[in-house]
Amino acid sequence: MIDICFNFTHQAFRGDEREVLQRAADSGVTAMIVSGSSVADSAEALALARRYPEFLYAGAGVHPHHAREWNDDAYDDLKQLAADDKVIAIGETGLDYCRDFSPRDLQRAVFERQILLAAETRLPLFMHQRDAHDDFLAVLEPLRDRIGNAVVHCFTGDRAMLADYLDLGLSIGVTGWICDERRGHALREAAAFIPDDRLMIETDAPYLAPRNLRPAPRGRRNEPAFLGHIAKEIADCRNTAFASLCETVTANTRRFYGIG
């Protein structure tokens, strides 16, 4: 399995980096992609990918929470990071109207700039959307034909939202949200309708630890070792065998990111 979203730059992992990666490998996770959420965070993601090249790849991007940090140098700084072979995606980028940590008009402008960066670098685009579906489509759709592979990560929507993304040729990342009996109902229904060749899996660690994982991880810290638990839940929702699902999503991820 490959975890397409691992927030390994988070301070929660600084005390046991190697152990976290080894537990992931022992559980069948062959690679992890470390997301970048700001220019500085993206540089750290790349540094971690260089430190643990046998496990990690990196993304370079500015999360909508950090859109207010965008400046005249950000585009070129990300482009320079993206030139490294270990950087295999632009992102995490997109829109988040749930918390509005950055002004919405600025989020949209920064999202558009990173779509154009993905077009220029010809790297896959790794996207975040929360409570901003209509504006997300309004920014992305006019530029969709300028970029190649693109994925909506941590998809939590319903079938109608899924249809909009599939119509744009997007891939879909599913997290441990599907394991949440309180709020995962729409996703559990929609998961069965994601085409086999558009599905990828992720932990979004240290966030979104599967609620039905027993025993619960200490401090509710999620980590890539739990990716198999998420995959089993997805397989159940899709009425498919666990091994078959793992084979499918791993092949999808390798093809999407060009991982040999």
C-alpha cells in the first residue's frame, strides 16, 4: 500500500520518526507521500524525503489555511522545490471555508496560482476542499485542461459531489473518515461508486485516526501503520476483497504519481 497523505512534518512525529516508518513498513505500507502545507513546510517535507528515501516522497504546496502567507517569492520557491526528483506533487492546495484561517478571496487566488504551477511543472495536483465545493469547481474547471493528474484528497462528500469530481477526471483519496460512525455515512455510500481506477487511500496522519480502531492509538495520533485498517473498511463498503483493493489502489497510485 501507498499512503498518499502523511503529514510527517507535524511535531507529533519528531520523537520517533524511524519507529513510525518501520511500523508502516511492517504493516505493508511500501511508500508514503509527505504533504507540504507552506513553503517552509514543503522544504521540510523534502528534507524528510531525502532523510528516509527508502520510504518517503514529498509534495510542495501551500494549504488554504496558509494562503495568507503567500508572497511574491512563493511561486518560484515552490517551483524550485518541485525540481527535486523526490517531489512528486504540487500541494496540498485548494480551499477550506470551514475555518477560514485565510481570507476566501486570497485562498482562491493562491489555489489558482498552484494549479498553474502544476501545469508548468507537469506534476500531479494534490487538492484539499472543505465546505467550498462550488468555489472549488469554479476555480479548477476553467484550468482543468491545462493540468494532468489531479486528486481530491480526504474526500468526505456525497454521491453528487463525487459525480462533479469524476466529471472533471479527478481521482479520489479516502481516509479514516470512512471509519467514523458519526459522520462517515455519506462517504460510506459514495465509496462504492468511485471507479476502480480513480481510487487511492491515505491516513492524513497524525489527523483522522480511525474511530473504530482497537485499541485506540495513544493520544489519538494517527500514523501510516493504520492504512490497512482504512483499506479494509473501504473494501467492505465496496464489497470487494481486501487484497484486491490493495492491489488496485497501489497500482493506481504508482501510475498517478509515476512511482516506479
